[in-house]
Amino acid sequence: MKIGLMSDTHAHLDAKVFQYFESCDEIWHAGDFGTLQIIDQLRAFKPLRGVYGNIDNNAIQVEMPLDLRFECEGVPVFMTHIGGYPGRYHPRVRPLLEENPPVNGLFISGHSHILKVMPDKKLQFLHINPGACGNEGWHQIKTLVRFDIAEGKISNLEVIEIGKRG
């Protein structure tokens, strides 16, 4: 299963997303869609999983949950928009991770607009924040992440820079 991971579109969907995610089986969005149209465009392209972010209105919150837990090809996944990262988890998320970590899996969050891929050795999972791929925010370069999941393992992780924030 090839996954295209994105976050923080903030109502702007760069056309390059479709090019880079053409080979993906699913798209995962870590929140701050900005509009329902972004959800509709992504769903029309590929199967979509996502969570709502702090800028997302009630209509988006009806479509997407605050937190999402699921398993993909034997890999447990926990996704939320405001999550923090190893050593600095958000106070709402910290107890959720400590009580039920996605062991040997993924913790995915967005919000910071800072691309991070780092292990949590204590809780035994990989944290990914794909950065931001919209035009709003202080990031300079729009980023995506793409990776494979098969037989309980994550492989071929790629960071994709799709251009300057515009």
C-alpha cells in the first residue's frame, strides 16, 4: 500500500499533489483542510483518510474526526492535527499516546507546518508531521510525504518539496 501524506492545505490544493500522489493507494490528510472542496477533490482522486484541524469549520468537522485510529497493512496508526512530537506532545494527546501507543506504528500530526520524521523510542513508534502544503503560514517550502506500508513495515519514505509557498 502506497500512502500520500499531507497536511495544512488551508484551502489551497496545489496541482502537483495529483502528480506526486498518482501512484498512491490512499491519501492521508493531517488536518486544516480549509474547505470542503479540498476534501471533495481529494476523495474524487483517491481514497481519503483525515482529521479536522483548528481552522476547519463545523461542516468539515462533520466529515472528519478530531482523532483517527486505524490499522493499515498491519501497522497501527494514530492521527490528529495538534499532536506535538516526541518529547513535546500536546497535553491533550500525551495521555492518549501513553495509555495506548501505536506500537511499531505511526503517530501522525500536522499543525506546526514543520516537517518532522522522528522515532519515539520510549513509546516505540514513528512520528511523522508532513509539514504544510498550502500557501498560508510561515513555512517557506510546501511539502508532502510518501511511503509504503506492507506486512507490518513502513518503507521507502520520501519527503517531497512541491515548491515555494505562494
